[in-house]
Amino acid sequence: MKIIVCVKRVIDYNVRVQIARDGDGVVTDGVKMSMNPFDEIAMEEALRLKEAGHASECIALSIGDKSSEQQLRTALAMGADRAILISADSAPGPLAAARAMLSVVEKEQPGIVLLGKQAIDDDRNQAGQMLAALWGRPQATFASQIVINGDSAEVTREVDAGLETIEVDLPAVVTTDLRLNEPRYVKLPDIMKAKKKPLETMAIADLDVDATPQFETVTYVTPSARQKGLMVDDVAGLIGALKEKGFSL
């Protein structure tokens, strides 16, 4: 069984994001870029499933410009067998990304497609669900545990009420949550070995995928600063303060 792991290049989670002066985007020049943390968790889980004998090959897949090769090389250093880059001038929207990923999925015929529940740059949480719908296969989102049982997978999901365990037939799409695992540390020898692993590049234009943006971002703005809190001595003071601000009780 093959496992495809979809990874995205994002600003490192330790970096404080700054809005460009013209409000046309965020500052990326000279900024550290990394693999989306949730995708890194997905990569780790794929490698653990392979090490447990549930998969024969682990493939890293990304969409973006040539700079995304850096994150694919990181996936290869973690232990992925090969990587595929769908070359695009700009990051496509979730639906276009799902369509592009579907082209590779139909070609490779994996048993599981793993990806993070969301990317930390836009927090859309859509690509995995859209891929499953286009592929016509089951999905299990927000996974905190994955157990393979032959032709099915038992997935524990993190939901608002707590934990939910479901069983899905394979092939399936699974999106990973924060508590699924802790990604391994990449060592220097593994980074050197990754340079020799195959990395295939294909243009999104050659996949017959409509990558036309469905939404246009008009501007970016910095969130308003939080107002200073007000200390009150008792309930009567709280009620009075609320009334002064126009809140009816």
C-alpha cells in the first residue's frame, strides 16, 4: 500500500507575521519558511505506518513554486521514499489544490492520503474534505489516532464533545490533528541522503486542472489591539460597568 502525504510551505510558526506596507499580503522576504506543522504530523504518521508494515511506500506531495522543494526535501529527510511537486506560480485555492492532488492520487492509487487538518497560513480546513469528495472515497478528519485493520482504518477523531472513533474503508483521506504524534527530529545524515532521493516536478497546467482563483483577497489588516481590561470590586461594580458600556441586563 502507498501513502501520499500532502505538505504545504508556510511561514514558520515561530515567526511573527507582519503585514506588508501596501496591505497586499504578508512579508515573506527573509522570513523563515517551514512545512505546515499539521502536515509534518501527517508525514510522521505515514512513516510510522510504513515502519509498522502497513505501507510499502511513502510519497510526499506539494503544490507551489520551486521554493516548495525545500519542504519536500525535509519530508524526504524524515523518511519519505520520493516526492512530487506540482509546480504553480502561486498557491491555488483549496478546490484547485484538491483537484490537482486528485490527479496525482488517481495516478498513484494510494491506500491512504494523509494531510494536516489545516494550514496555519489561512486556517481554511477545506482541502482534505474536498479531495475526499472529488475522489469519491471516505474521509476521517481531526485524527488523533489511526489503527489499520486490513482494508479499513479505525480513526479516533477530536470533536467538540471529546473523542469519536469511526471506521473507514480504504482507500481514504485522513486529516491529522495536533495530538496524533510528535514528528521526529531530522538529522544531518538524513538531510544529505534526501538530496539523492527522487523529486518529480509536474506543471499544474499539464494536469488539466482549473486553477482560476474563486476568491480575491482585497486587503490584509493587522488585528486591532486589545483594549485594557477593567477591574471591579464586586458584582454591583460589574453590572454598573456593563451598563456604562451600553449593555442591557
